[in-house]
Amino acid sequence: MKTILVTGGAGFIGSNFVCHFLEGNPDTRIINLDKLTYAGSLDNLRELEGDERHIFVEGDICDKALLTSIFKEYEIEGVIHFAAESHVDNSIDNPDAFIKTNINGTYTLLEVAKKFWMSTPFQYISGKEDSRFHHISTDEVYGSLGAKGYFSEATSYAPNSPYSASKASSDFLVRSYFHTYGLNVVTTNCTNNYGPKQHDEKLIPTVIRKALAGENIPIYGDGKNVRDWLFVKDHCKALETVYKKGKLGETYIIGGNNELNNIDLAIQICNVLDEVNPTEKSYRSQISFVKDRPGHDFRYAVSINKISNELGWTPSEDFSRCLKETVQWYLKKYSV
């Protein structure tokens, strides 16, 4: 049985991925390492209770001694690295945590993987030749777009927040370990995810939570900032594809082909709520505009030509159906 280490596997995307991967890969055991900060919860892993192929370890990716013991005890053959501080507003208020986790943590993980898999640069230890390090990143490293155009894997990095700068730095570290040491790495940069288990601080859960509480639904600026929305289950399928089939040292952008500005997204969520949990007035009446956050990128949009043409992945989930599924999941969470 193969054993891989998943970091941040109690968070939103990580927990969805762990459940997805174990379901489709009966020959794999996952060691799930998560610090259980505010963004991670064991509640996200309830469906894996009793599954012997899932071993949870609470800990920090900056803890080199812990990582070393995990690699040694479980003979780790692959790493899928989700663990990161990811909330942009928090990075503006407290950049320090982002530097420590996203940069120092990724460096520590790379170092331990290199130690256990490689004897010298470009020389793998016998039996470790197929061990792979998959780094999960964001399209925010590319900066901001105007009304037209798309990010691609060839786009120059131009991060505009402490969060995106820390992720850009981690991307470059991963790249350097491939070019300097020959470490078997792949990197994926994804667009905004949505779906069950996302933390309450993110946009879609915030809109739902505020709407249900009868509070103002806060939308930054004029609400015209555009994001490409990717359903988390589509993302999990893409990640599995890249981990198994991606070319050594390459980067793949993952997107949902579904651009929406923030105000239109909020209206769509309110429309779903009006249908499934109606009140006297439409939830749209609660939408309000608040002061824009510093350095708020106008638009993210990506080309998925590379992953589509080279690996055969394209998003397959319907946005309207998945948004309704997401809203209903939060209705259950908030016991409405």
C-alpha cells in the first residue's frame, strides 16, 4: 500500500481532496497533517472515521522534527501540500503568520522530502524514484487583470497582497528544488473555490450566513471585482490528475471557466436562498456595499488550455446546480 502525506487536510479543499482520493484509490493510505488553526476542523473528516487508510496527525509544517518522524515512521512516498494561510484580509492585518506558514513551512517540507527521497542532487534513493511533491497554489500570484485577457502558466508573477506574495515565494521555492536538486515536483495554481466545508470567513459562506441572520450582506467597493469560480470537487479531480499524470517540474493552472463579479454572485446566492428558504422579502434587499479592502485585485481569469490539452482535464460540474448544493449544505450547517 502506498503512503502519501497530505498537509492541511482538515481544511476546506484539503478535506474534500482526502475524501475524494481515498474513495478512488483503495491501494493508498493518507497521513493527514494539519495544525487545526481556525481554518481546519476534524468535523470536515467525519466520513473517514474508522477508515484505517486515514491517519490524522495534528501538527505544524514548520516543525522539522515532526515532519522527519512522519516520513520515517510511515515511509512517505508522496506529498500533496495544501497547508497555507489563505485569507487575504488576515494577511493585511497579520502578514507574519503568512510568511511563517507559507514560506518557511513549505521550505521545511521540501527539505525533509529531499532528505528522505534523494541521496544527492538528481539522484533518487532506490525505491523512491516515483516519489512526488505536489504543491497547491493560487492564481493570485499573477496579480490583477483588466476587463480582458487571461492568466496562463507563462504569465509573470505580480502578487499584490502579503498572502499572494507569500504563495509566490513558496512557488519559487518549489521550482528551485526541481532545478537545483532534481526533486520530482509539480505545482498547480487554482482559481477561487466554492463548495461544502469552506470556512465561514470566505465570500460565499459569508453571503449565506449574513443573509440567514437578517444582517447586511457586505460587498467590497462597487461589487464589480471578477473571479473565476471552481467547484471544489472539480478541483479535487484536477489535482488527482496532475499528481498522477503531470509532467515533472511543470505548473498547471486549474480554473472553472465561470467568471462572475461579486455583486452578481451575491445576487445568485440570494436567488437560491429565496427559492429554498423564502422569507417575506428577498434576501437581495440585504446586500450592502462597504469600503474596499487595500490592494483589492480587480479581476482574475485563467486559461486552462495546458491542463486540458496535455492531461485531458476540464471542469465538468454545473455552476447553478453546485451553487444550490453549496447553499443547501450551509443551510444544514446553520440548522435552518
